[in-house]
Amino acid sequence: MIFDSPEMQILREQYAGRHLYGVPPIVLVDRSATLVQERDFLEHIISEAPADKQKEWLKKRLYSNQWEQYLGGWFEMMLFGWLKQAGAVRIEPDIVGTKPDFLASIGQQEIIVEAKAHPIGPEERHQNDLMAELLYRVEQIPLPYVIQIEALRLEGMKALDTLVASIQNWLNHEPDAPLILDDPQIVLKAYRPPEYDLTTFNAVQVLYSPEAFWIDPDHLRSSLLGKVRRYAPIKQSQYPLVIAYFIESSFFGVDEVVEVWFGKTTYTVDIASKNIEETKCDRTGINYRNSNISKNISGVLVFKRDSSIENRLPLQCWYIENPFANKPIDPLIFPVDSHFIATGRSDRGYEMTWKHIDYAH
């Protein structure tokens, strides 16, 4: 239905001459030899959805050349499959005049689950795509060298073409000297590490680590808060509401969501003993600043992609309990990697901790 359709064949032919840059995500999934199980899983999931949902996932989401649209549909489908493994699921039920994504029955509890995918920003994606294209093209150069890239900035495909030609010329004529480029379109510093045995390589190998930079969890706040506000009317229903939140960027994870939801953790340290005397939350999170609407959310399921998982469903998942929820649920009903749950209460609020349960046994 997805990969054997006429629409998919048209996309294959349209982008046959391109490797990575500017290629729609569904074409990249279609080409990948490592995503056979994922393709099979997507086919299985879409076959179990109603016809109108199938059409939406296909036409508006999966076949889109916009990563944001594709990722939103992909995550809805993956979440549908994940929830089906945990219990029974209904797609877009009519509840108090709204149609949330799913109504799941898990552990004797019926729960509304709303999906939200948080894609990386357009600039980060642009640079990622350029870097992926650069690595592919440089590693096609048939020279037995290892190169280390220490600094890199590219402004577009024309700059990439120029850079690939510069690297090949450098390795052909002056491989023992570093290559340094610095102009408005290209910034590059590369050299050949001396410790590698070049007789073991038939083509160029590239070593590259992006420069470190400050990560601000507030980038997640607006998208998560927008989802909280959008489904505030569901508070009139009898069902608790859980947000399923997928984070694409490798720079954010479940710890950042905890910080956005509750606030930053601060520590009081005894200078003499260097021991932590007190740990507390600064209450700058959504749960405190927007408590009038956050109480309608029973918890947050946080998902990240993990390509190392040999499974048709390549996702890691954590659950963050909302101890202030109007409709509390048992957080341990969710088969996740770990649960962030309330373990006690004091005059300063709830004490929260991570709890792991091995659901395989």
C-alpha cells in the first residue's frame, strides 16, 4: 500500500539521480537496506487503520517532501503500533466534540493519547543533509586516506560541490599539509591523522565530530505547551489525557522534557564538606507556570528513535507522571524503559524519581 503504490514509483523515478540532499524522507526509507523491518511495520500498521486515516497518512504525510509533515505521520503510525502492543486502540474517537488521536485501553484504564512530534529546526536539518551528502561523496574518492574534519560550515549545494573538488585536489597533490578554507560559503579545517595504516583502505574515510554548543531545553517548551493548550477542552471528558511526545533531535532527550515540565533542579552544597544538603526544583516548568491547564494532562510519554534497536518499532520510551493531574493514572501500566514518578510529598511539593521495571520478565 505504501511502497508498492504508483505514487511511490513516481517518487523513485523523480529522485533517482539524487543521493541524499533534497530527497523526500519516504524515498530515503524506501532505499535503505537497514529499514526493511520498519517498512514492513509501516505497511502492517496502515493496513489496520480506517480508510480515511490511510488516505491522510499517505497523501498528506508519508508522501510529503516536507520533513515536518512526514515525521508527524510517521510518529502517529509508530505510536499506533506501540499502543496496540500495550492494549486496544481506537483512532480519532469522537469525545466531547473533539477527535483526539487515540483512545487506548491499557491495564483496565482508558486513556486519551495525543501525538506530538518535535522535529529539528530547518537550519539544523539543512546542515545535517549537507553533511550527510558530503560524507557520502568524499568517501567515494578512491584514495587510501583517513581525514579528520575539525571545523565545517557549508551554505548550499554549490558550496558542497566546490568543497568535494577541493578535498580531492588536496589529497591528490598536498595530502601531508592541512586543508584550510575560509570564505563566506565554506569554512573547513581538515588534516590527515598520522596514526592510521593507509594500506587497509580503498577509499577516503572521514572522521568528524560537530562542535559543541549550548542546548536550551526551552526550545521544547512552546511545542509541548501548545499541545497542552490545544486539548484543554478534553478535561470535560471522563478520560485522562496523556501526551505522546517524539523528539527528533539528538541534542534533546527525556531529561530536557522533565526540566520543561517541572523546572530546573537546583542544589545547595555545604562548602566545607562539599556534600549536597538540599535538592529542589525551581518551579519554572509548565506544571507550575501553567498549572491551570497542565492539570488536565495526566502524564507525558517521551519517545526517541534508537536505530540500534533490532525491532520493527525502533523507539525508546519513557513516562513522566504529572502528580498534579486532575485525573491521575497508574504510571506503571505503560511498558516503557523508565518511569519518572512521585515518591513522596512535602511542603515544597512532590518528590520525583526514576523507576525502572523489567517488563520482559
